[in-house]
Amino acid sequence: MPQDDQQQTDHPDDGAVGIDRRRLLTLGLGAAAALGAGSVAGLRPAAAHAATGPTLLAADEFDGPAGSAPNPAVWRHELGGGGWGNGELEVYTDSRRNSALDGDGNLVITARREADGSYTSARLTSQGTYTAQYGRIEARIRIPRGQGIWPAFWMLGADLPQVGWPASGEIDVMENIGREPGVVHGTVHGPGYSGASGISAAATLPSGAFADEFHVYGVDWRPGSISWTVDGATYRTVTPADLGGDRWVFDGPFFVILNVAVGGGWPGSPDSSTRFPQEMTVDWLRVWQNA
């Protein structure tokens, strides 16, 4: 989800892993990834994990009472409107109407059209609480749908306050714009390749819409490479050789962002076909050590 430099911006089987299910934390536990089988056109299987299974480094399973806030020790709300560098229409709030646990092990981010015609939603960030550097970063998500709806799961470099964007780097794990129901995008942004010039790829379903069911969206992030996956299948790998001599800025810690935008230059505005409220439902977010 590009931004200009003025803006800072059903559970799978968890086995016997002793996860503190509401916290992102260092675990150091061996566990097998429980990923659904993908059927995305043109994809190849991701590299297999080691025979003993990957190591789960961090997780948020979003368990808690219905209507409760996402864990404040991990997630902070970014607030306000002003377009967020993209001409977006929503105002982000910390209201439970826009982000809350559903009591069934999910985080729900809800975009609403308010009585006065304005739009509200939520943007959650782990900036200042949790960062990852390398690993397989995944979330199981059912995205919303509709013209002008723009869900995203992405990361920004932790040095953003010091160096600004795009020098901080940005890894868009998953973005969807409502007019493309069967397509999700993965992108990196950095100095010389930001905004519309980001290095991007798309994964396409052979039929149906990504909003019809949960999918696992991820990146396999290693020193010198980032690979995007859907349901465990890789659809693009980027390395420094793909940057045309521009600087690779993906070898430091990054924080995580989950949000649903409304409108903007890329998705366009909602129209008469768009139904509100629209929900992005996040079943879990996990960080695995690379095999």
C-alpha cells in the first residue's frame, strides 16, 4: 500500500504447540505449518520446510471475547484521514465498530459508510511493539469485496521515522482492489522503485473471488530475496538483481500493518454496487523461521 513521504505511516489444527494465543512473542517451538492447499492459476509449490518442521517464532491467533480489542501489547491503531498519500476516503478509528475480535478466534476489521456518507475503517500496526527480520510471515485472511474496497497486509521498515518512505522499504504481502475480485498483488517499494514503479506481481484464481473464503497470504523473506505465496504456493521472487541498480532495503527489521482502505487512486471510489459494511477477517498471523 504505497504512501507518500509525508505520511508515516475455521482454525487449522494447531497441534500440541503451546502458543500464547493472544500475543506475538518469541516461542522457539518446533511446529508444522497448517496451510490449506492452494489452487491459484500458474503457481508452483513453495520450497518445502525441513523434515522436522519449521520453527514458529511469533503468533497472534486472535482469541478473546467477542467485541474485545485486538491485543494492545501488539497492535496500535493509526488514526485519522487525509488520504494517507493515496487519495483514500476513509477515516481510521480505534472504535470497536471498526476493529474487534469476534469471539471465534478472528480479528475483524470493518469498513463502514456512516450516516453522513463518510467512511470509517481501521489500520492496525505493530510499530513500536513487534518487528520481524526474515522468515515466513503469513496470515490467514478472508478479504472483503466491492468496488473501492482495498484490503492490505503489509510491512514497513522500522527505520521509517529516521529515513522516511520509501527509503525505509515496504513489503506488501497482500493487496486486493475490489474491481479485481480474483486477483491479489504482492509488491516491494524502495528508493527508485516506489508507488506505481514498485516491483509487483499478481496471483489469480482460476475462478471465483478471493473474498469467497479464507486464504493464507505470505512472504518467504530471506537475505537477498523475497518470495510471495498464496496458500503455500509461490508466485514471484524478487532479488536485488531485479531492481535495476537501485538499492535493496530489505535487510533490517520491519513492522506489520493490517488495514482496509476505502477509495484511492488505485482502487477508485465506491459506487452504487458497493455494499457496506465490509469486513476483513483475520484468523491468525504467524512468523516462522526459515528452514
